[in-house]
Amino acid sequence: MRRECLAVTIAVLLGSAGAASAQIFAPESLDRYFRLEWQATRDGKGPSIEGYVYNQGAQHAERMLLVIERLDGAGNVVGSSTVWVLGLVPMGNRAYFRASVPEAASYRVRVLSFDWTGRGSG
């Protein structure tokens, strides 16, 4: 029984090691892969951020999460929220996003996380 538990534990550890091997990027390094184009808008429900994320990389991106930072008049972060980019962000193309946000003097939008999927031909 003890040998079986050890075997199962090793299998779980080895299996999770592959799943947890995500790449970590510094926010500045993502500029070569992604470009964000967005604007703050207002409708009857209040302020929102909407725009596009452009994928300049050699692979498709999916499960992309953006962070929207709320800034005060001095440029200090006073809060943040996240928004998922729905669907795939195809390489060489763009995907739309939109999120309702609380009122702020200004905003900053950055890519928080994503997964590469598929490779381009060539």
C-alpha cells in the first residue's frame, strides 16, 4: 500500500510539473507580442473601457486576461479590475474587449496573463 501511495504521489508531482510550466513575462517584454488600443467611454450605465488587443506574436493567444488600473490625478494606482478577452486572439490579428469600470481620473490597461496556442506556418 505504501509503495502504491508513493507511486501515485510521484505521478501527480510529475504531471503537475508540466502543467505549471507557464512562461512568465515582464510587462515590458509583452510589448513585442501585444499592442493595446483602447478608450474610456461613458453610457447610461457609467464609464467603461473598450478596445482591441493586437497579437503581433507568431502564435495565437487565448485565455487572455487584462488588468485595468484606475489612476488618480497624480498617476497613482487607486484600484484595479480585470477583464477577459473573449475567444482567441489570432496571430497577426486583433480581438475586442469591453469592461465597465468605476470612475477615475484616468486608466491604464495591460496584459496580465495569457496562454500561447498553436503555431503559425513557416
